[in-house]
Amino acid sequence: MVLKNQSEVVKEMFLRALAVAATLFMLSANAYSKVSLSEFVGTKELVNSFLVDDGKDSLLIDAQIDNENAKELVKVIEKSNTNLKYIFVTHSHPDHYMGLAYILDMYPQAQVLVANEDIKNSIIANTVFMQENGFLSVPEMHTDKFDYEAALEVMKGNKIYFPSGTALLVQDDYLSSETGFISTLYSPDLNALFASDLAYNKVFPWLGEWMGAPVGNQEITNWKFNLEIMERRWGELKPVVYAGHGEAGGFEIFADLIEYMEIFQFVVRTSGSFEEAYNKLELLFPEYSEAELFLNFSLKNHIPGK
């Protein structure tokens, strides 16, 4: 897939906005059941999973980082007393899909959905990469044991419908940023925007390198642009924004994240060493978590020679 540049995205944004408005009208007209949301925060990396249900069927957004967390997530699904109809994986970072085998073992009827072929292929490539480098943490997710090709279903449209008429709108027209390919969901019933890893809240964002694909300065520029697109698209509705890592909030999450990335770049430019930059950012953002993993690898990516 050829990634679009900013000018191409801008040209398409106005047409997409009209399509989104029409879709929202249709979804609101069709949605008549009571919709509920349950949240689960993983014990590792503060990665979030969400369960949207209409009282009968449910949709799980992201499947956690390992079997231990997937086991606890299953308790949330059980408590909802609903049929797990869908599992939606927003992108290919392993902390969002490594619990799939465990959950599917408990709910074999669930369809696993991804927004596009690029996300599916990236999930498979990530898994192979971890296998070949000896750090696949969940043996059940090895490609010899888990049939990714059969399990991951690429969506044919941009809406996920429940039998009741409840629906969520999926968007995947984002520039390469935190990861190469990513998708978000919007629920009209909940007025909720599930922003996946395009949103971090009081968690150091991943600006590192994964599989030879660094989150460099261009990706940071793209990331800020993606946030602008989301705010323009959904801003008038004032949805609750659910982050991939960290707590939910409003669009101030986006403003805070943009401010952090700009300060991060300034600190990288003006620091003489990795240690100096690390200490500055910890001092400037004392309320942020996951420094040992996310901040550490982000700085190793941006100042490898210092």
C-alpha cells in the first residue's frame, strides 16, 4: 500500500466528512437498543480493552497483551452476560492481540475483524518477527498453532453492525505514525471515540522503533496531523475519547499529547546524552507512567548516538 501524504489526505477529508455525517445519521436512526461499555486496563503497559454490548451481543476492542490479562478480560465478558460476536483488533502491535488465542478458546464463535489487509499482514509479520527473534511471549500465538490467515477477517465496509441494529463506524484513513496502519471506532450510541494508540493519556507515548520502522520526526508530524483529522471529524459531537493507553477524557488528550511530542523533540535536540534527556522528560512529566519501557525505547530511537 502506498501511504498518502498530508495534501492528499486534506483533499479527501471534506468528502469523507460528508460521508461520516450521512453515516452517523443512518446509525443513529438504526440504533434503538441500550448500549453499554465495559473497560479493562491491562497490568502491563496500561493497555486498554473495551467491551461494547447491546444487552445481547458484544464487541471486544483489542485482545490484550498476554494470556494472564486475557484471562481477566474474559471475566469482564462473562459479567456482561452477552454473546461475544466480534473481536476487533485496531492495529498490529502485539500488546493489542496476544490474548486472541485464549479468548477464542473461550468464545470460538467470535469473529475477529481488522479494518484492512495492511493491518492483517502487519499482525502476521509482527508475529513472525517475534518468533524469529525469540521473544514471542505467548506460545499459543505462534504461527504453527494459531491460523492467522483464517482467523483474521478483513472488513468489507466501514461499519460493524449488531443484529439489533446497533453499529460502530470504523476509520482507517490515517497517516503512518505510532504504527504504520491503525484504525479507530466511533459509537453513536455511546458518543464514544475509541482512538486506539493514536491517543495516550498520562502515559509516555511510543516513539521508538519496531521491526525496523522507527517513529521518527516525520511520523510525529503525521501523528499530530492524524489527531487534527479526528478532532475535525468528531469535534462538534464532543465524544468521550478512549485512549489505547491511559484513562479516557475529551479532546484535551490530543492537545496534551501534541504538547508532549513537541517538548520531546525539543529535549532531544538540546540534550547532550540519553541520560540527560531521560531525566529531563521524567522531571517535566512526573505524572506520566511507563517510562522504563516507552520513554526508554523512544529516546534510544531518537538519540542513539548521544
